Amino acid sequence: MRIADVPARDGDVTPALAAASVAHEVSQPLTGILANATMCLRMLAADPPNIDAAYEAARRTLRDGTRASDVLVRLRALFSDQELARQSVDLNEATREVIAESLIDLQRVGVVLQPDFADDLPSITGDLIQLQQVISNLLRNAADAMFGIDDRPRLLVIRTERHGPDRVGVTVRDAGIGIDPDCIPKLFDAFYTTKRGGMGIGLAVSRSIVERHQGRLWAESNDGPGATFCFSIPCNPECNGGSHDSERQADRLCC
């Protein structure tokens, strides 16, 4: 599926979708740049200056600036339907990097993160930056879903695991407000959102990325509070999305 298919399934990319996608995907690294640059100046203005802390804040500013640039390059590739920037990807390590970049923001809103990484997870071939965009979007959505929850822990479980014999995936489970079953079919449509102030872009872009990797992205309501989002990708890039049996087994294992 191309990103061009997202707005109306059979239409072209609209300027509104392109602009909204850019704004959505670079908002997090730009926020990090501002926060870290402010911290750097504060540490330098201290008496005496805290050089080590300022250096670390400057290093994070450079990291976020690089990430924003990478995201823009990958979005341009999505909109122009360019070939994926394929490389061997360790899904565990890719997920750990996203967690490290997101942890402070998650802790700030009271989210308790519980990672669960599968041992000996096979590597996949794909675009690291795009796959990390998907993981980051799912983490942010899970945290947003738990905003205002005070009667239970804001527990966010992120898990990597095998999905059948030839697929691996990531599961993100929150303890938030859950999903109205009537909304599930529309969750991945561009500009559809259940969040106040939401843009309705993150999940649409995420689905396009996963499907370009011959994978699937889906959501289900939990038996208890909250919802679970999963994506599953073939271990072998030559697999044409895996067998139907593997996909059904992935559904059972994930949600």
C-alpha cells in the first residue's frame, strides 16, 4: 500500500495530508530540540556552569535534529513511493532506542513502562527509521489514551515476539480508556481521530509503513481496560506477507 492510497484508498496524496504528516511526525523531535537547547542554556548560565550537563543536553539536541531530518527524508520517500532504505534491523534494538528517546516524556505523564523483549528474535530487513516511527507513534498513542486515568496504574506494556514461524512483531498494550468497537474499522483512516486535538495522521502513516514492509497493523480492545495495537512483519524479505495461517496465528499470539 502506498501512502498515496491513504486519504481515499484510490486517490492521490493531498497537500493537506502531506502537510499534516510532516507536522505530526517531526513534532516529537522538534519538541526535544527545544527542550534540550533550553536545558543547555540553563546549565551554561548556572553559577558555576554545569559543563557536563550542558554537553549532554547539546548532544541530545544534535540527536533530535538528526532524527527530524531522517524522518523528513523517509516521509518524502513514502509520498513519492521510492524504494525502502533496506537494512538488517534488530527489532529488539530498534524498540529499545525508541524507548530511550521516549522514556522521559512517558515518565512525565505518569506512564509506567513495562518492556518485554523476546530472546533470539530473528532480524528483519527494512527501513529502520520508518519502523521506529511506527513504534514511536504506538507508544505516544498509548500514553495519550491513559491521560487522565487516576483509578489504576498507567501501565504500558511493549512486547517483541515471534508471530508464527516466519514473522516477528511488536505489541503495545495500554490501560487507558479503550476503543469503541464501532471505531476500530476507521482507526487507520487518514484524518480520523478519537483524541481531542488529534490530527488523525499517525496511525494512517504507520499502517502504510507496515504494509510497505509486507506486514499488518491492527488493534483490539483488551478484556480489561485499554487497547492493544500490534504489527507483524515477515522475517524474510522475500516472503510475500507470509501465509494466511501465519497471519491468523499472529492474531492469536498478539491480541
